[in-house]
Amino acid sequence: MERFEEIRPYHDHEVRPALNRLLQDRELIQALVRHQYPRVPDYLNGLAGWLTSMGLRYKLKGIHDIDGLQAVIEPFLTRVIEGSTSGMSFSGLDKLDKQQAHLFLSNHRDIVMDPAFVNLAIYKHGMQTVRIAIGDNLLQRPFVSDLMRLNKSFIVKRSVEGRREKLKSYQTLSAYIHHSIDTGHPVWIAQSEGRAKDGDDKTDSAIIKMFHMSRKAADTSFADSIRSMNLVPVSIAYEYDPCDMAKARELYETEKEGNYEKFEGEDLQSIVTGIEGFKGKVHVSFGTPLTDNYENANQVVDEVDRQIHQNYHLFASNLIAFDRLRSDFPEVTERSLEALFAQFCPEESLPHKLKEFNDRLSLCSQEHQPWFLKMYANPVINHFHRKQP
């Protein structure tokens, strides 16, 4: 395991030292104070920090391993989900072997909640929780790195420069994912780098090629390498994306200016908004493991995309957004909004959902609204463009 030292999650014996560091991290404590006591005056910051620190110490005093920590986190996660969603559902887990570790390759909306929802679904199904791939761009603060590695996250080194360094990094990442699966530890990784801000879920072939890199030297065929990972495409659908307006602004400014400059602390703010923001209903669809004789990465990409698009649970927000843009996509479907509702949202009230969607859209800047609509409409477009085999 020495070769994975820089990227792996923490082991049980590292949990207590990491928690002790976190309990002494002033930046983390102050971030928690600002979150828990947003109106506390400056002169009471010290007291609020001390109370927050003491509360954490009490909750974490008996924690010495990953399982113990996850037992503490689970009630918090459940409260977050209950408070920020209208309900969670999942499908497809009955097709998976509980005795096998799987590589869950999913679409990507939110770095914290995507794997959290996958974990909750498989945990309720009696399966082991996943190791989570996370980019090092989100680990700029030491306390964030500690928090993520305590939560079974391993690091994808996106910041490395130079062809040789990148190649070495990808080979190590590939080997670690295979090692995890081979030793019975399931893995979650997004289908492409970064969130699909426009809702157009497409798999990056470079990720599929990375999976095979560490097996080339052993003369393992590409097909056998993919099969050995028990790769399962996963579709995560949010009725509402808590970061939709921020994403629409970024997409608009990128198109207008050619690039988008993030402000200081924007990544951390997006993480908090993604966790706490209202999501409406959430559905996680698990596909079927890839077991065919795939000859190359493009064939795997096609099947992963097909399953993700076909299995994506279309909500009222998706159908309404598509209806607003349907004149731009006449080839997708001629069926009316009422007919689409009858198929995909038979228990929903169209007038109620129209008002709900319009109220949310009205909060978005007029110039950003086309992008707002696109991010919700794209899953519908992809669903109808993807044909069953």
C-alpha cells in the first residue's frame, strides 16, 4: 500500500490523530461558528468557538475508527437529507450481487451529495459504503483534506503538471481503484472531471482509459480489465439543483467572456449550498454491470452513457424546462407537456409544478435563464436521443 500513501483514505489507526488535528483547527471551528451562529456578534466569536469545539470533542471523544465516525455522521446526513429534500428513492440495486465490490460510475451534480446519496442507497440495501474519488482542487485547506480522507475519500491529482507526472498519477489512480475492487472495497467516481453544470451528462473516455492503465503491463486485455471492476453506471437525478442559479451564471459568463474566474472561497460555498440547499425529490438509478467484451474505451463510453441517460429519472422540472425550449429541439419528441407528465410524473399536478418551477425560475437573472432552462432540459433531450439496444 506504500505506493498509494499520498492518495488513499485514512486507515483506522489514523482516525484519532486526524480528529485531534481537526478539533484544534481554528479555521474549521470558525467556519462552523459562522454556519451555526450566523448572527453572533464579533465580540462573542471566541465564546461561540469554544462552545463549538467542546461540542465536537464530546461527540467525537469515543471515535477511534472509520466505522465509528460514519456512525456519528449518519444521523447528521439523514437530517440533512430529510431537511433538504422532499424524499429520496432508488432503483436497480436488486440486480447487483451484494457479495461483490462494484465500481459505481455516475453522472455528477454535487461532489458531496452525489456519493452521499449512493452510499445511503447501498447502505440501506445492506451493502458496504464506497470509497470516493475527489479532485485535489477541493483540498486546498488542510482541514478539508482531513475531513474528506476520514470519509473514505481518495485523491485524484488533477493539479499535477507535465506529461510524465500526469501519466504516473493516472497509473497510481488506476492501480488504487483496481486494488480497492480486488480487496472488496466498492468505489464511486464521476463519469467526467467536474460537475456537469449544463446537465448534459457525458462520460469522458480518458477516465475509461485510465481504468485500464495499470493492467496493461500485466497483459490483461481491455475487456477483462473492465469486467474485473464490476462497473455499474449510476444516474443521480435531483428535482432541483441547489446550485442551479450559480451554475447558470457561470455558464453565461463563460460563453460571454470566454472564461469564468471563481471568487475566493467559491468551491467551499458551493459545497455548503449543495449540502443544505433544497433539492426536491431525489432518485438514484443503478444500472447493470458491464460484462460484454468491450474492445475499446469508446464502446464503454457508449454503454455507460446509454444506461445513465435511459435510467435518469425525469422530474417535472426537467419536462417543464424542455417544453420551454422544445422549439430549439423539434427532433426530440412531438409529445405535449401533458403527455410527458402522464408518462413520467403521473402523480404530480401540472399546474402546481408549473407554478413551483416558475417561482424558482423568476429568482434567476433574466440573462442567465436560458442556461438555467438548458441544465434542466438536457436530461430529457439525452433520454429521447438514447435508443434501447
